[in-house]
Amino acid sequence: MSGNRDGVFRGRAGERELLSGVLDAGTGVVLVDGAAGTGKTRLLTEFAALAARRGFEVAAAQDELDQPFLLARLAERAPDGPALVVLDDLHLAEPSTLAALRALLSAATHEKVVWLLARRHGEGADRLFAAAAQRGAVRIELRPLPDNVVVDLVADLTGGTPDHDLRALAATAQGNPGALVGLFTALDEDGQVVITGEHASLRTDRAPRRTESLLRDQLSSLSGKAKHLLQVASVLGLRFEPGDVAEMLASSTAILLPSLDEVIGAGVVTSLDDRLAFQHELVWRLVADSVPPPVRRALHREAGEMLLGRGDSAVNAAKHLLHGAQRGDVRSIDGLVAAAKAVLWNAPDAAAELAVRALELTDQASASLVHRTVIAVRALIAAGKLTAAQALAQDALSRQVSPEPAAKLRHCVATTMLLTAQHGESAEISEALLAEPDLLPELAPWVEITRMMALLSHDRRRAEEVAEAVVRNHTGSPDDVLATALAVLAAIARDAGQPAAALELAREAAQSVTSHDLGAYPQLLLATLHSGMREFAEADSVVRRARSGPSAVVTKELMTAVVQARILLQAGRIEEAAAEARCALTVAEETGHTALVAPALAVLAMVAIHTGDLPAAIEHVERYRERVPVDGIIFSRAYYQWADVLVTYVAHGLDKALALLTDEYPGLVTSGLFAEEPRAAGWFIRRAVEAGDERLAKAVVDRVERLAEENPGLRAVAAAALHARGLFDADTSLLELAAQQHRDLWARANAAEDLGVLLTTAADRAASVKALEDALGLYREIGASRDSARVLGRLRKLGRRRRAAPVRPASGWSSLDDTERAIANLVAKGQTNRQISTQLFMSPHTVNFHLRKIFRKLGISSRVELVMRSRDDQ
């Protein structure tokens, strides 16, 4: 930390001007009042030097012991010319000294002498100051510095503009410049201040021992009652209601008012609009740590009981009960359970912590043990802690459990098995539960949904039967069971190559959902279908609806992330797709969501192929190939098979890739792949032509043309059919038309490249070059480096040497692309990652990915710096 440590006179311009006027007059008495550290001594020293420069004779006492001798000398011989007499710390002077000074002041009314007298306010010399004031003495009271001056002084002391946290800590000095200097000296010794650019902030990776000692001294000066009040308040939190403190102390706010005034006046506590708060987290922690742990636990328990007793939210009480509840404390444990249930959907991690803690505190002989076990297992599933949830449920089931909680626990096990890709086991448990005559009515829908989802990946025929029966027999209003059944039928139609029917079923499914969490799959399936048709605006809108609900259940978040990743990939936003998929893969692996690992790997494999990272592509495919059967729920199995064939072709050549079609994936060409991924048709035709396999080429053309004929409203499929027929017939006009009609950049680039290759045999090669250059521009736009390199090679063979793509500057605002600049502008407006994600149709993970790139390019490390840089740029 660096800065001007002599900056204690900031904000004293008025006082200096007043003193200068008295020196101009050459006579008068100035009384300086101020608390310790307000700069009295420095003010006197500065003006003694100023007076000396103006020709004044300066007479000053060294300390209170020297004051009587100075006054005796002045009584014996008055100064010959203009003089300044400086007496500091008169609150320490002996009564005889003060009496002698009063006499001299009375006698020196007409002499050319300026008397500069200072004392610590309220600690002595009251009669002297009152008498001098009555005779017209000038009074100066050194008050606390205002907030804006404190900020300037802190900037002097640190060498940078303080951030909000540093200003909050500075507020504990109550505008006292001496206390500020002491505080920031301690922070400097602790190495707590970090300067980044022009900004100063606190670091949190080391203990501020010297600073804590200084603040502890400040707290020790408070009265016993004030300390007692602070200790109770610290248990209530960084912010607290004075009425809650009063209730905890079996008192009233009116009785506590003197102590409240004391702690506010000392700068330990500040007043907000709706409550009181500790001035800084560091002060709060010091006070909290001063309470012995057993006492702190007891106070937390009393706070939780107080909140529950008056009917407050169980969630508010839970944070205290979590720390203070004891084994067998039924009321407190019930409070934890109630809080866990209240936040289960929107804060599953907190719910899991509360529910597990309640279970730990429950006696094994308690009748509530099984009920609390069910709550804990459900909370663990919602928080994504699948292994712990399954182990806890199976442990409970190994003991004697009554039928109703046993059914709930068995369903929880079926759910964890579904999410860990044990689809057969999940379906078996679900079907057994549904066969039980006494299954709870409120549990049956959940079990039915789990069964249909498990069967979708395990037994398609049975899944279709069950889903059709649900739709056929459903009466009344739409619900989540109907929505899931329709979604299952939509997924089956998708895989059978019936895209229009799949889209209609998925729309109906999405409209039928009634819960934010259970409705995620129908909505996300609809989004994948829109994206497959390259209807990206519609897909983004559906994903945004899925994200907008209050549920933060990990499974929903993960499903949304992998769907969003593939939408981004299909839209040609490769970097964003990779970031989203990597984040989803990490969380899926950490939480044991095995069923969601394969979708993330498939997206990453496709990204790696198009960016030229062949080893990564091979690794991703090999990892998901081991997971048989692969998914089939989020994406179709055909999608994974195509990615496998594509990677095999690049890694091992044409023969091995085509062998997969015969040996492992014989139904791939006749599946619904070309409706889910229209550009795949052109790829298969190219490979068939390359292999001289007319039978394969004709099968692909027939399949995609039949899809276009059966689904006339789907423009993406129609463009794919034109593309395939143009390649098969070597028809340049059809390829040119396909390049115009394809709805995504990637397929358009493929068609333009195919057109350019076909035109190379023409007499005039200009058209070939033009088509290839169009393809190159599109590949570069989406960041497909491997495809760009291939087209550059084709152009070189035609005698055209293109420069590498223009490179953006490595740093500065000009290095930001359009997406990064849009995010930077929204950050500058104070928007959060989640708010930005909603506006730009991307996930918070993707926003964070771009933010890291922005920080790196601009050489900054925080949102605050980004705001400042943005303002400077504007």
C-alpha cells in the first residue's frame, strides 16, 4: 500500500481559512475543540509555521508541564511585535495554569498577540473556554470528516480509489483522520490492501491480525452493556433488528437505546433504512468470535426458537437452528425440516444441508426418523448429491419401514437410478410401485413420470405403450404426467423420422406442464426440435422459459445446459457451445448425473472435430460409446452414432467409417437423423461419392427426400433434400439453391463448398472460386478452423492464395467481438450474469465464460474495473 500519510488535513479548508483571517488581523483568541485524532496538534503546528513565515514571534509550550513556565515568561515580558502563542492539550493543564492563562487573556486584549488554544473536547478547561468565548473568541470545532472527504483521504493513504468494501471498513473510524491513519497503517502492515489499476480493495486470503487488534481495542473501550448488546446482535447476523436484540435480552428497545446510541456513535454499528448493521464484516466477525462457542450455540438456538415462537418464516429460523439445535430438540428439528421443505426447489443445496442436519439430530428411536429421512433423500436428489441420496434411502429400506415411507424411498431410489443411467433398474422399481394397490395418490404421478422416462431409454416399445395409454385415458386438466407422456411420444416420433408429428406432440407437451421442475423435459425436448429445424429464435425462447422458473434443482439446470450447448453449436456459436458443454460435463461428473454425461460429450466431440482437435474428439466419442445404450432421452441415439461415424472418418479413414454403418449402426441412414441434423445428409452423400457407393448415396437421397415430402412445412429438411439431390446428380443449380435456402450458416457453408468443388471442372473457374470463398467466409464466421483450412487448400489448388483470417488485436476494446462488447455494456449498466443471460439468450455459465475473456483482453480482474473502463471508453 502506498499513499500520502500526511493527508490528515483533507476537509479542513474552512478551519485553515478562519485561522488565516485571525493572523491577518494580528490579534485575537482562537479556541480549537476536537476529539482525539481529529488533527488539533497538526493544525496548531501548521499555523505556527505559517505565522513564523509572516514574521510573528511564535511562543509554544512543549507539553502541559511546560505551559506554566511559558505563561510566566509572557507575564514578565509581553512580546515586542506580532506574536502567536500556541497552547495545546489544555484539557491536561493544572487549575493554576488555567487561572494564570485566564488572567493573561484578560490583560492582553489590545496587544498584537494571537492566542491559539486547543483542548480535547469535553475533557477539561471548560471554564477557560467558556469565558474566552463570552469575550468574543473565535471557536473552531474539528468535526468528523464527511464521507466524500474520507474517500479522498483513504485514496491518499492507499494510492487508489477505495471500493465499497474498503469504504465500509473506513467508516468504522467515524470520519476521524487520526483513526483512519491508524487503521490503514494496520492494514498496510497486514498486507490487506490490493491496488489494481486505479482502485484499492481488501484482500481476503490472509488474516488481518494487526487490523483486528486495532479494532479489538476500539471495541474494548465500549461499556459493558454495549458489549453485551453487540454480542447478542452478532448472533443475529451482520444485519439485525433492534427489536430482536431487545427480545433476546428480555428487554425493550427503549431500555436499550443508550447502548444502541453508544455503539452507533462509536462507529461499530450503522443505521440502514430498515435495520441496523455492523459497520463492516470484520467488526461483526470479531464480536461474534468473542462469544464462546457453547454460548454462541445456545444463543442461536434461542434466536431460532424466538422466530418460530412468533410465527416467523421457518427459513429465517433455520440459519440459527442449524447452528444451535441439539439432539432430541423436537421443536428446533421440526423447524429445520420445515425450512428444508420451504427451500427445496429454489435452494436445494441449503435444503439438503438443513434436512441432513435435522436427520443427524433425530433420535434413532424417534417416530419422525423415517419421515425426516424421506425429506433428506429428496433434498439430496434436488441438490444433485445422487450417491448420498441413494445410499441413505437404501440404508433406511434395509430396516423395518412402514409401507408409505418405504414407497417414497423406493421411488427416490428409482429416480437416482434414472439419473445415473440405470434405466432398466429404475423402470423395474417404478413398475413394481405402480402395481401396488395402496400406492399413495400423491406419489403415483411422480412414479409414473419416472417410469416413462426410464422406459424411453430402456424399452421403446413399452414406453410407447405406456405413454399412449396415459394420453388415451387422461381426463381433466393437463398435468405433468400427460406432459411427460406426450414428450415421450414426441421423442419416439423424432427418432422414427417424423419431425412434424414430433414437433406437434412436443408443443402440446410443453403447454401441458404444470410444475417448473417436472416440466423441464417437455420444454427442453421442444427446444431441441426447434433447433434441429434451425428455428433458433423459437428454441431460445423455449429454453428461456425453462430457465425462468424458480426451480434450481441440479438435474433441471444440467439438462438445460446440455440442450443449450447443442443449440449454440447448431447455430455456429462454437466457443459458447464448448463452454456450456464443459461446464455441464464437469457438474454432471461431480454430481453423478451419468445420464447427462453423454450429451455433453457429444457436443464437445462435434466442437473438437470442427476446430481440428482430433485427439479430443476421439476421446469424447470413446467415452460416451462405452455408455450403452447412450441417452436416447435428451438427444436421439442417431445423433451420437453420426458423431461417432464423423470422428471415425477423420481419425481412421473412409473404410472404417462406412463399416460402422454396416456393423454397428445399420439403421442410421433410415432413422430420423436427417430431420434432427439436416446437414448430415450432405455429409453422407459426399462420403458415398468418395467411396463410389451409389447404393448408399441413393438410400440417403431417398430418405431425406421422403422426409421433405412427408413434412412439407419444414424448410430445413427441404433445403437438406435439395442439397442431397444436388450432390447426387452433380446439379450446380440445386446446390446453389440449397446454399440460399439452408437456415444455418454451417449447412450453407457446406452447400457453397460442395458447389465450388463441383464447379472446379468447369471451363470458367471464377464461379468455383466465388463459391469457395463464400464457404470460407461462413466457416470463419462460425470459427470452424478445420473446415476453413480445407477450403483454403482447395483455393490454393485453383491458384488463389487467401490470407489467413484477419486477426483482432490481442488486447483493448477493439479486441472484443460483438458478443463480448454487448456483455461489457450490460455489465457497465449494473446487470448481473443472470440478467445478461436472459437478454442475450445464453446461460449464466456462457456469460461468465465471455467475461473471463473480456477481463483477459482488457487486462482487468473485476466487474468494477470493467465499469470504469467502459465509462472511460465512452
